[in-house]
Amino acid sequence: MDSIIIHPRDKKEFNFFVELAQRLGLEINTTSDVIDAQLLADMETNKKTGYVAKEKVLSTIQNILNEQKTDYKNED
């Protein structure tokens, strides 16, 4: 399958291409659609990982902010 990337100059031109694709019966995905789909896939993958306590996350962030080197190994 091939793809075409179109960079419209304005919203009116964007809407024109969307309507044209729909009338031709073509599948159209905007960059927002692709990003949302990837985010959902990543979230589904992350649901299967272990639980990390809020305190551990905040501690790690604080260490990074303080430029302290910590061991980032997954303990699970």
C-alpha cells in the first residue's frame, strides 16, 4: 500500500482534501489519528507491565532534578 502526504496551506484546503478523499471512498488518516492510535497501542502495552508506586516515581524524578545518578534497573 502506498501513502500520500499532503500539507495543506490552510484549514479550507485541508477540508477540501478530506472531502475529496471521502467522496472517492479512500481511507484517510490525519497525523492526529496516527498519533492517537500509537498512544493507545503504547497504553495497552503498558497496562501489562508491573505496578510502580507513586513514591518511587516521584523519588526518581527528584533524583533526576537533583542530578543524582541512580540505578534505573527494573526490579521486577
